[in-house]
Amino acid sequence: MMPAQATGDGVRLRVRLTPKAAANRIDGIRAGADGAPVLKASVTAVPEGGKANAALLKMLAKTFGLPKTSLSITSGATDRNKTLLIAGDPARLMDRLSAWTGPGHG
């Protein structure tokens, strides 16, 4: 169950974001409302003026060891359900995400 899909320009990652949480954290992989897997994440930032989105991108970049500039929100900027593009070599990114989301990480 992987919430990411390789594309020609990187990897698309489905995320369910909870703003105004007690802590910034990744809560693992869960089934979304449509049954498809999503990466569940929480941030302390408020969902105003893009603050929660910026906190999400910063947290994921740090978690995956990537530059912040390689992550962008392609859909769902004003919704809890988002699709992110992680730019780069799709095979390397999928390997990195698979290793991170493997046993003990979700």
C-alpha cells in the first residue's frame, strides 16, 4: 500500500493533512475516503495564508532528506486531501519513499 506513483517528472504523493495539531508529525499510511492509500500528516500551523501547506512541505522535505524546492502541491491547496509532486528521478524517489514507508514506518 503506497500513496505514491512515479511520473515522468518525479513522484506524485497523496497526503491527508490535519492542521492545528499538537505536533508536526507523519502518522503513517492510511486508506483515504476513496479507499486509496494516503500519507497522513499533521502540522501545528493554521490553515490560513498557506501556513499549513508550507509546514507540510518543510516537514516532508526534512523527513525524506530532500530540498524543499523539490516538493510542490499540485492539487488540494485549500483542502485536507492534497497531491504533491516530488521532483526528481522517479526510480530513486520511489526507492527512497518505499524504504521510508516500509515496516516500522506506517
